[in-house]
Amino acid sequence: MNRRTLLTHGLAFGVGAAVLASLPLPALARTADGDRAFLSALLSSHITPRIGTLAATTAGLHTALDRFCAAPDAAGLTAARAAFAAAMDGWAGAQHLRPGPLLLETRTDRFAFWPERRNIVARQLGQILNARDPKLLEPGAIAKQSAAVQGMTALERLLHDDGVTAASFTGGEAGAFRCTLAVAVARNAAAIATEVRDGWAGLAPKLTAGEATPVGANPTEAVNNLYASVVTMTQIVVDQKLLIPLGASAAEAKPGLAEAVRAGRSLAMIAGNLQAIRAIMLGEAGGPGFAALAPDNAAGNAARADAAKAFDAALAAVKAIDRPLDRAIAETRPKVEVAFKAAKAAQTVVNFTLPPLIDVTLGFNELDGD
């Protein structure tokens, strides 16, 4: 949906289409009414469906692990791992929607504690597995522990650590505790995702009414904060998910620091993030993306074309890597370097090309100073 479509649907910004088309400079003043209408459309087409998928897939993971632990076998472990992959896909598709429910109550870190600082997940999870405190398996107990052991990063280790097989969840007290702990962590992750879903459901009418919410004090601030979250997410993809494991050179590479490396899902997470960012930038399911806020003139049309081209190139480069990221860094490093450069080009569109066209001024973001 481009700027002309938004205008014909009544999402006017206080000036006519002819005036927009004649603007020689990219700057465009937005209005509260226009931002409120944009938020309403974005909620329907992008935010609510993606948050709903996150909640549904994480609930499915809890169900799969509960079923697996009732009678652990190889087929059940395969099903549990598939459910884990689906939940991680749901996370990749919603991770950029940071303002509001995801950041409240440190839910982002509690759901997926990554990057993992100083091997803290392994250390704390190891302590729990050694102690086998049955109180930690009670409903709600995991939610009171460190964020490092509450969600998907801990579950990845429980399901995908080296040497883990179906037998790791049987054969006595240690195996039974590992399985029940996995169920408890999955239950907690599902609860967090449900809180996020319900939080957005409660925010939606307030956002569309122009009221203050944790996303922003008013519609304009909410739009700006959501755009800033896209900037942050793009930086996470480029700097944390690609550059850190790739390193400045082969000698400086740290492939073991890639996200979801044990599950072999590093590239799937990057691709999911890029697809989600592309969708919120350009629109999906008939709804608008941020690019729809740009004027319907040469500058706006060029920005939309540049965004589509950049994200399509980045996705193609990631999908061209034909093995897990940690192996690719060692075995086919040039392909990973191409993907990194393509993601950087997409980041340039997000950070520099579009903001002046849609009247967004970028300041510090969540990662500055890290």
C-alpha cells in the first residue's frame, strides 16, 4: 500500500495528494490523525498477526514437550525440536516489535536471553540440573529465576546440547528432571508470549484512539518508537547476528557466538528477522508499512524501490548460504561476507534513506553504549 492508497482510504495527513506530489524536498509533516490511522492499519495487518503467531507457536512448544515427557522417545524428541523451531520462527517474526509489551517486565530477555553474556545460561542451567530442586518445577517457579534460564535460550541447550538424545530425558532422576525442567521452561516462555499478546490486545484500542500507551505518549510518538525499534532490530541483525560470529577476519571469527547455533537455526533467525523488517517497512497482507508514509513523489517512490531491492538482496544472500552459519563462516566465508554487506545495505535504507521522508528523527537507540 503506497501513499496514494493511504490517502484514498481516508488516511489524510492534512495536505492533498497534489501538494505531496509537488514537494521538492523529502521532509513530510505527519499529523496525529494520520498516525492514528496508520497505527490502526499496522495493528490489523502486521502487529496483531505476528504477535499471535508468537503466542500460538510457543504454546505449541509447551504442548509438544509435555507430550514428549510423558513417554520420551526419538520420535517425540524430533517433534519437540520441530516445535522449538516453529516457536523460534515466531520469535524471529515478532522480535522487532519491541516497544510496549515486549520490553515491559524485561520480557525480551526472559523470553530469549541472547546474546548470552559470559556463558551465563550454561552455568546457571548446569547448576539447576545438578541441584535438581523439585520446587523449580512447580508452576510459576521458573519465572522467579534469572532471565537466563526462563526461555528459549535455555530450552535450546536442553534440547540441542551436544550429545542430547531421547535417552537424555530418561534413565533415572537426572533424565526425568531434565525433561520436566524443559516443560517448565516452555510453560514459562508460553506464558510470556501470552502476556505479550494480551498486552498488545489491550493497547490496540488505546493506540487507535490516540491515547497514551507504553508504545508512545501519543500516536506520533508511538509511530516514531516503532520505527526506532526497526532501527534497533536491524542493528541487532547486522552487528550481533552476523558481524560478531563472522568477525573482521577469519582469524577473529567467533562462529560459536551465533544465535541458536546449537539448533542450527542461526540463518533461519536472520532470514526471519529480515522478512519481518521488510514487511513492516513495505507492508504485508494488504496493510501499510512505514514506506507508505513517504510522499507519493519521485523521492518517495525511489525510497520504496530501494527498500524492496535492498531487503530482497539481503534475503537472497542469506538464503544462498547452503550450510549452518557456524560452518559457513569457516568453509564458505565469502558467502557470509556477501550476506553481511547486503544486510548493511538494507540497514542504510532503514537508517538514512527513509527517516527524512517520513518525518522521523533518529536519536540514541537501545543498543547505544553496549
